[in-house]
Amino acid sequence: MLVRQLLPKDLFQGKTVFVTGGGSGINLGVARNFAALGAAVGLCGRTQEKLDRAVAELQALGARAFAQVADVRDYAAVESAIRATADTLGPIDVLVCGAAGNFPIPAEQLSSNGFKAVIDIDLLGSFNATRAAFDQLKQTRGLVIFMSAGMAYVPHPYQVHVGAAKAGIDMMMRNLALEWGPLGIRSNSIVPGPIGNTEGMRRLGGTDDPDDHSVATPLGRYGTVDEIGQAAVFLASPLASYVTGCVLVVDGGSNLMGSEPFRHAIERMRGD
Ligand code: COA
């Protein structure tokens, strides 16, 4: 259910949201929920075609939308996308650091470069976007939302690179909440659980069927990208004005089950 069915349609009128990796998946779901509530939305990602499709989808919701190709590992490219978004849509009120990379692999088979690729996209990429948006966030007394993962808290097999990167993201989130709180900038993370119909789920052995009720979460189903979008809207809404330095877990309770269901899904996918 889109949040505009629960909240005033103009909640974010006059606000600008920028989403890294916003061309698809969970991040596009986040962008869509902000757009549905009146925000202007800027996106960056690596693939022009995905961004074009995403912009058209946001515009169909009545939003002003803009996108520029940028790999978050490239500081100059991210800075340019953020500046162009501000020039087109206005200074950034909400930055969503969603760009991420993942592939499951046993630690002893992971190359140094493979480890670095994920650290660079997830951790360095999130810092790059945050650093590049700082002046605007200071001006708007804005908010940063990081996309973390359960791997940051519970060790998951085949995820040494992702666990390290996401744990780093959450510590960075807390540091920024501390340092930038006095400037009125809030900083929080969302931990999405298994979300149906996403590239991440496909890469991690999910069945890709959002209605698959065999999924091992206490709620017995995948989450939806809109449910992560709704969590992001909550963090950006006046309801969360005193919430900073916080990890918001939106996972159907899957963290309560440890990492064994994840191991089974990966091993099924790998044929182990
Ligand atoms: N298994 C093992 N190693 C892998 C791998 C896999 N499936 N995919 C990439 N790597 C390794 C490569 O071998 C390379 O290391 P090497 O030089 O020692 O061989 C290193 O990772 C970098 O690979 P490369 O393909 O050059 O990286 P990239 O920058 O083009 O892609 C990735 C980044 C690897 C994270 C890629 O999976 C990606 O682009 N993902 C984005 C989408 C995504 O993951 N979405 C899900 C988010 S949850």
C-alpha cells in the first residue's frame, strides 16, 4: 500500500530527496514512496536505461524527477549528480544511500579485489554521497538514511564482505548522528529483511516470488519494496523528528531466526 493512502499527499511538497542506486529494487521503492507524497526526487545509478525508466515511473506519480549516471565509488561523479539534482530540483532534504553490491561466496574463495569492490560500493560509496551532500543537508537541516543489512549484526555465511561493509555503514551512521546532530542533521539506517522481487533477493537465493509464503521469517512472507519505502517515509516525517543514530529493522522478524535460513537458501542456490 502506498503511503499516500495513509498520510497527506503533500507531506513532502517542496522537499528534495536524492537516492543513490535509485534505478531499481528497494531504492526505487523508497523513491516512489517519497514521490507519492509530493517530494521531488533525484536519482543516481550506473545504468542510464534503468534511470530513464525510474524517472518515467516517478513522473507518472506526478513528481518532479531527475537522474544522472554516477557510480558511487567515483566521488566526482556523485558530487556532480548531487549538484545537478540541487540545481534542477532544489537543495537536498533527504539523502538515501542505497547503492550496494552483493554476491554470495565463501570467504576463502573471495579475492581481495572482490572484497574491495563491495566495500567500495557500500561503505565508501555511502560516505561519498554523504560527504558530497553535506553543504546542502546543513542548509536544509536534512536527513541521511543508510541501507544496512542483517549481516551487520549476525554473521551470515558467504557474506564476509557485505557484513564488514554494512557494519561500517552503521558505525558511520552513528558517527554522523553525533557530529552533525548539532547542525540539525539526522542520520539513521534501515535494515531491510528479505524483500520480494528484487535483484538482491535473486542474488541471495530467494525464489523471486513476492507471494512465496514458504519464506523463513516469523511473518512467513517476503517484505515488499513499499514496506521499506514506508519506513524511510517514517524516518523523514515529523513523526521521527527526535530519531537519530537509530537502526530501524524492517525484516518481518527474520533477524530473530539467525542466519541458518539464509545458509539453506544460498546452499540450495549453489547446489551445495
Ligand atoms: N563471485 C566471486 N567474485 C566475484 C563475483 C562473484 N559472483 N562477482 C564479482 N567478483 C569479483 C571479481 O572477480 C573481481 O575480483 P578479481 O579482480 O579478483 O577477479 C571483483 O569482484 C570485482 O568484480 P567486477 O565485476 O569488476 O566488479 P564491478 O564493479 O563490475 O561489479 C559487483 C560490482 C561485483 C558488486 C557486482 O556484483 C555488481 O555490480 N553488483 C551491483 C548490483 C547488486 O549487487 N545488487 C544487489 C544488491 S543487494
